[in-house]
Amino acid sequence: MKTRDRILHTSLILFNEEGEAGTTTVDIANELDISPGNLYYHFKGKDSILAELFGQYEQSLGEILAAPVAGQLSVEDNWYYLYVVFEEMYNYRFLYHNLNNLIERYPDFQKRFRRMMRMKADAVKAVWEALSQDAKVNASSAEVAALVDNMVLLLTYWLTFSELRNESRDPSLIIHQGVHQLLSMIAPYLGDQQKAFYQQVQRMLQTQTRSITSAAS
């Protein structure tokens, strides 16, 4: 791996584990066992590292969010799709740990986050439409808009909620819980086939939770 890529990789790990605001370029250089001068040869400070990581996240999440909009997915595929969305957000979770502070320090990020929120809204609406198509849904456009807003709200702040609620730091459980919470918002609108799969997802989460809890005790 090239030094530039190693810097980005290590920075992402430190930002996620220690927090972006509390991590310095000296911390990154020490973790890599390189001189600060070597780091500055590739990046002119932490701001440029952060901008590069945000650009990577923006591109990768954008490509993922476009999937259900481009073509309708099956019930099972929608679950896997949402898992991938939550997983990608978890991989760059430092961006959401203190979102307001980040936007205050980097004003350019605000409009870019807003763009991603619009893409999230399009994606979750497409998921809702796919999962509710076989059910007799009598929801007004205003109700659907409110549902989509609530789902985007969860997608934006689920990491903070999860950290406050859970003692477990197991990534797969945290992500699975997020997917389940999102699907729970759609559950009242599901048809019989979709509800059966939703109940299967519930059982999977319960089994996974018991397994991780038992291993930790």
C-alpha cells in the first residue's frame, strides 16, 4: 500500500475510534511510524485528509444509494441493500459522531450532507414503494413524505442513538439493529409475504443478540 493510501486508511481508523476533533496529524504520523514531514508531503494538514475521506465516502455512498432508484429490488435484496447502506455509514461513522460541530468547522460539508440526505430520501422511498406494493396501503402523499423524513432522520442519527443505547460494540449487531429499526417503520404497510420476511429478520436479530450477549458474559 502506498504511503498516501496508508495515511488515509490509518486516519479513518483513528477518526472512527478516537474522534476526528481529538486526532492530530502528529497522532497519525506516530501511528504510521513516519515523520510529520513525510505526512505533510502527501497532505497539507488534517483538513486535506478529512476532505479526501469525505470525498471517498460521498462517492461510495452515492453509488450505493442509487441502486434501488435505478431498479426495483426483491424483498430480500432490499434487506441486504439496507445492510450495505448502514455498513458504509458505519465505516465512516466519525462523520456522524459530532455532525453539527463538523459542519460548523467545515461549512462546505453542509450542502454536501444535504445532497446526501436527498439521495437517502429517494432511496428509502424506493424501498418503501417496493416493499409496500403488494399491500393495500391507504396512505396519503403527506403521510408517505412524513414516513420518508422519519427514515432519513433515523439514517442520519442512528449511530448516536445506538451508542447511547447499547453496550455492545459489535459492528454487525449495531448495523443489523439499524436495519431492523428502519424496516420497523415500514412494517405496518407490508403485505403477508413481506411481513413473513420481516419476522424472519426479527428472529435473526434476536438470535444474534443472544449469541453476542452470551459470548460477552
